Amino acid sequence: MDLKYKDGEDASIYINNFQWFLNQLLLINLELVNEIQTLIILILLSDIWETLVVLRNNSTSNGKLTMKTIKDNILNEDKRRKGASTFKYHVFVIKS
């Protein structure tokens, strides 16, 4: 399974695939600490998410990012982007 985020992919699918990966690691008694999970999910995002990654990294109050925070931010950003892409401009031309 390719875990890298693909541009245009639904963020919830990306997060579900990543969670599946973490669950598979648990099956073989390999548990990644929260910081490593967070680092991996951010690394696997495509370059179009770079701004989100930098903002999240610079805005942590205690210097630590959590998986919950990152997942919420990814889903919110995906929702924002989808809303922005469905917004259409209508131009009216008035002839005099």
C-alpha cells in the first residue's frame, strides 16, 4: 500500500490508510510513539500541504504536535480547499 498522499485524494481516506498502517504495526508488536507517528504522517503529505506543515510546526504551544491535532488540521484544510474549489465567480458584462 502506498501511504503517500496523492493530490486531490480525500483527506479522510489518507488518514484512514495511515491508521491502517499503524494498526498493522501493532499486530507485530511495533508501536510508534506519538511524535514519530506525527512526523511520518506529515512527511507523507504532498508538497501542496507544505504551508500547513510549516504553520503547524511553528504554532505548537509546548513544542509537540499530536496525531489528533494533525489529523484534525488535515481534515479541516481538506474541507477548506474543497469549499474553495467549488466557489465560482460569475462575471456580468453590461453593454451600454
